[in-house]
Amino acid sequence: MARTPSSPCVLALGEPLLEFNAAAEGELEDSAVFHLGFGGDTSNMVIAARRSGASAGYLTRIGDDAFGRSLLALWRREGVDTTHVVREPGGATGLYFVTRHGEGKHSFTYRRAGSPASRLCPADVPEHAVAGARLLHLSGITQAIGTSACDAAFHAVDVARANGTLVSYDPNYRPALWPPERARAVILHTAGLADLVLPNLEEGRLLTGLDDPHDVLEAFARRGPSLVALKMGADGVLLREGGRTTRVPAHPVTPVDATGAGDTFDGAFAARLLDGDSPVEAARYAVIAAALTTTGPGAVGPIPRREEVRAAAGRPGGESPSPKP
Ligand SMILES: Nc1ncnc2c1ncn2[C@@H]1O[C@H](COP(=O)(O)OP(=O)(O)OP(=O)(O)O)[C@@H](O)[C@H]1O
Ligand SMILES: [Mg+2]
């Protein structure tokens, strides 16, 4: 199948969610005021890729409810192609609540069981679009939300691999969504089918049973992806490429809310790689994008655009700009 100039470069497959972020610290049952936002790891990734200059499209199922409509409006505002978003009559689009408990600690409460995205199936995968894209992104969450969604993920990976579309994979292991044995088997198998694998250290430890970050990195690399980026929060990223390991330090910021930092890294990294950066250059850019996204509340709002990342990269010490007098 031929790559066409109209295909978005980056396609992501997964579940988008509405976000209800509590305005004040405290338990969910004590929270009265919420800020409405957007989330869902692969939707965050595709928006991050778009804001970093890549053309991008999203593959999912949503309901024909108000939440589905507001997600469609979000992607259209962002210039994310929605041609292949399936709208399910009567479907209830998934959502989650975020509560804060001081010192940057968050709790998430999800209402996503039985969501339209959990019913994604192989027939929803637009084979021409996947074949025409340069990179397909998916995550362990895409596979955990439903059996047919997991089948859709594997089908999309097959089509990508058969057509030279790079496969980017973020394990995003969420123990609440699936049993550990199944999660481990599916995630490690998929890591072996991907070109880019983007775990964080905590899930990497749980999935490999190893402790040292270099050992975790090596365990993923041995499965065959050409690039592994191990995300380590404020400790930055360990990048493994062709047998070489590079530590990319974090960009120093004062974080407010780290929701979506990993997804922003994934999207910014993909956008820069596709634009011709070396993996190390792309990772240096992506750690700045990811750090900036922690400086504001919510997953999507603070995802930075290319100019903001470039401006932050140029500031000595990587500090945020001083407020205008
Ligand atoms: N406190 C921080 N200071 C600076 N950079 C940060 C901070 N937290 C996260 N980052 C940046 O964001 C990247 C991804 O964050 P993290 O390691 O938390 O990923 P993650 O756990 O996959 O995130 P997510 O919650 O989106 O799944 C880090 O590698 C780092 O570059
Ligand atoms: Mg993550």
C-alpha cells in the first residue's frame, strides 16, 4: 500500500477521556468544583505530536454524547485528523476524576468500563491510513480496555509492520485495568513488535522484575526495538539505541501536575524523530516538552507548542521565564 501525501504522519490508537479535575485539594466525596479537561494517554500523545509540528490523526471509538462531541471539537481545534474516529450511537464516552492530596500527589477515579473505545475492534483499523502513516502509536491501555480493543491493537501493529510504518509503544501499565500475568505477557510481547518502546521506570520494574534502570532498559532492548526511552520523572530519560545508552537529564521545573508528562514525551519525541532529529536530539527536545507540561494543571492544557519548547531550550539553566514586571 502506498504512502499518500494526505496521510497524517502520526496515527495513534486508543481511548480518549474527559477529565474532571478537582479545583481544591481533598477527597473526591468532599470535592464540589471541578475543571473540565481532556485526557486519555494516546489522545494526549497525538496532541503533543501535533503541537510539536507533526501532522497527526486519531483512531478511536467515542459515543455520540456531549463528551464525544467535545472531544471531536478538541481534536479539530488541534488540527488532529478525525476521519477514522467511529461515533457509536448511544455510547457513553469514558471519563475520569482527578483529586489532589498535597505534594503533587494525585488520585484518579475512572468511569470507562463498557466505553465505546473498549469495543474497538480490528474492523475499526483503517488499513490504508495505517499503511500510509509514518508512525503508529499505541499503549498498554489500548490493549487493556477490552479484548476486541487488544485485537484491534495487534491488527494495527501487523498492518504497520507489513508496510514500513514505525510502531511506537508506551506500556502505560495500569494494574487496575487487567490482571498482572496477562498485562506482563501482552506488554512484553508487544514491546518485541515495536520500533520505539517508551516505558517509565516504575512500570519497567514491575514488568521486568528488575530494579536497576540500566537492567530494565536492557531487558526491553533485548526484545528487539531499535529505540528504548526509559522515562524516570525528575531524573530524565535513559535512551538506548543500537547498543549505546545515553542519559538525557530532565529539564528543571517546579511541577504542579505531572499528569500526561509521559504522553507528552512520547508525542514530542515522535514528532522530532520524524522531522529528522537523531534519537538523542529528539529526546533532549521531548524532556523539555514533558517538563513544561508538568507546570500547569490538567493533561492537555499545558502541553507546549514547538515555539515554547524552543524558547525554554534557549534559557540558561532551563529555568522558566521570569514573570513580566
Ligand atoms: N518533576 C519533573 N521535572 C522535570 N521533568 C519531569 C518531571 N516529571 C516528569 N518529567 C519529564 O517527563 C518525562 C515523563 O515523565 P514520567 O517519567 O513521570 O512518565 P510517565 O510515568 O510515563 O508519565 P504518565 O503519567 O504520563 O504515564 C520524564 O522522563 C521527564 O523528562
Ligand atoms: Mg506513562
